[in-house]
Amino acid sequence: MKLAGEEVVEVETPCLVIDSEKMMKNITRMAHVASEAGVHLRPHVKTHKVPRIAQMQLASGAVGITVAKVSEAEVMYSGGVQNIFIAYPLVVESKITRAVNLSKKMDLIVAVDSLVGAKKLSEIATRHNHTLNVRLEVDTGLHRTGVNYDEAVELAKAVSRLGGLNLTGIYTYRGALLGESPTLDTKAAALEEGKMMADLARRMRSEGLAITEVSVGSTPTGPYVAEIEGITEIRPGTYVFGDRMQVGLKSLTMEDCAAYIVATVVSRPSEDLIIVDGGSKTFATDVQPGVAPLHLKGFGQVLSCDEAVFERMTEEHGMIRIPKDCDISIGDQLQIIPNHICSTVNLHNFAFLKTDGAYEQIEIAARGRLD
């Protein structure tokens, strides 16, 4: 069997492989971006979900990490990480109690986007005779979680008056949006995002609120938004591995992509169609082909054949259209860059870290954490 120009991976496929050299270059590059701009880097570890990789990011200059779940924070704390932001509103008592208990042992920041949620946080923190550091999430156009931008000042005032809470800052996640529409102009998107949040922080300070943290940014917008006066922190995530979506957004190149799936060709039912042993249980399907603004062809890029189109999937099968004269054979191994690496990683219990040609199995310790 062959693997796109290099030695075959002597493990069962489909599998997730991480190129450690490319990963470290990506980690170092983003750390340099933050350092040069004078902002903190707090990467979102939803991309890799591995404490060991989080430690690499911290060693390269990150001040802490970002997670979405209390359980992810617990896994990362168990892996030695001491500074974590849970960038997701906590409203359930059991989860808030776990966050309070974790906060007693390390530097933890939690999120809030409503007065109802803030009161719940306050009640439980006060009951435990503890103060939680909190950030207010602001909706800047994605219309996901986050208080309406125009209502943020008043909510911040209300949160600041509650016991057991220390409102330290504001944050948003916007991604590659300009106005409220997806865009390929990530610089313009970043400038808009940064200006909105910096202006909001100034308004809050004029009302007497001690807002010290203004946290923004994604992989495509992070390097640009970091340059805006008033921004204190960026939270990119996907940069650590890269994926086809980020290549389309010009955040990095295909050569920068550090993680990929290795799949075996199990069938060639016709001259222009091959079937690999990875389907929707292996590759994420949340970034669909043909959707604006990227208009990606297929669900991933086959590295050994630019003309190949990963057309469709079932659970165990990946159907890839290839040129009739392509020399791919049954039994060959293919490297495929997924459209979205973050949710692809979450499908795998383990990855294989490739270092100097050797493959080490590592656990995706925080994968599948739903609480």
C-alpha cells in the first residue's frame, strides 16, 4: 500500500494523523502574532482536545486556554492547565457547582449572557462563599449566544452589582462575518469586530465598569483584530491544525495543514469512482460543499490527487470521484484534509502524532465531552 509519497502508516485505517513539525510551526506563528501585537493569546482547544498540545501552546506564549464545556475544563486541569476560560454560558446548577469547585483550585473564568444566568451564578457562588470571575458574552452578528450589542451596557451594570461575581471583561465570537453575512474579506471582518468590541468596552468604562479584558478573534480574523487598540486578547483555535475551510479563508495554506485523515481505498466500482473506509463516522459533515462564501467542492481534499472530489458519505463509506486515468488502486492509503478539522477530531478517540517519521498514539482526552 502507498501513502501519498511517503511510508505507509502501519496502523488500522481510517485514522487521524498529526504532523508535529507543522503543528509546532502553526503554534509558534500565532504566538508571534499575539506577541507582536501586544495582546494575550488564549487558544480555543476545541480543535485538538489534548492537554499535551495545550501545554505546547502555553509553553509558546499563550496565557491560558479556552474551552466550551465544564468537562473539557476538568480534563485540561487534570492535564496540568491552570488558566481556563469556559466560553459558554452556564445556567444549570450542577455545572455551575462544578465550575465553582474547579475555580477554587485554579484560575477559571466563566461566561454569562443573561441576567437569569448571572443570578444563578451569583446564587451558587455565594452559597459556596466564593467569587467567580466572569466575562459578558456579546452578540456581534452571529446570532448565537450573547447579549444583544445594544443591551450589553445595561446587562453589564446589572451583573456587576451581583454578589459572588467579578465582572472582568467582555468577549464575542464572530468568525468571518462582515455585517451579518459570511465573507472572504477577513481583514474587514476583523476590523469591524474589533471596533465594535473596543467601543463597547470604552462605553462600559465610562459608566464606571472595570472592564479590563476585551476578548475576540478567530483563526481567520485573529491576526488583524489583534492590531486594534483596545483589544486585549484573541482566541483562535483551528490554526493549530488548519483545515480546508481555513485554506479557503486564506488563514493558511494546504501545506500548513498539520492534521489529516488516512483512509484506505476498499473498492473501485468504476473507472472514475473509488470508495474509502472513512465516512461520516470519520469526517465531519458540518461544513457542507457548495456553501457560500467558500463553495468547497466535496468534503475534503485528497492530497495525492487535486482533481479528486469527495462527493458523498454514508457512515462507513466515502465516495470519491477521480479522473479515469488516475492510478489510485484498491488497498492504497490516501491522506485527506477535512473541510472542518475541529469536529472531525471530535469523532476520534485517538490520533497518531507523527514526529521524524515515527507515529505515537495519543488520546483525544476531551473528545465527546457533552457536559
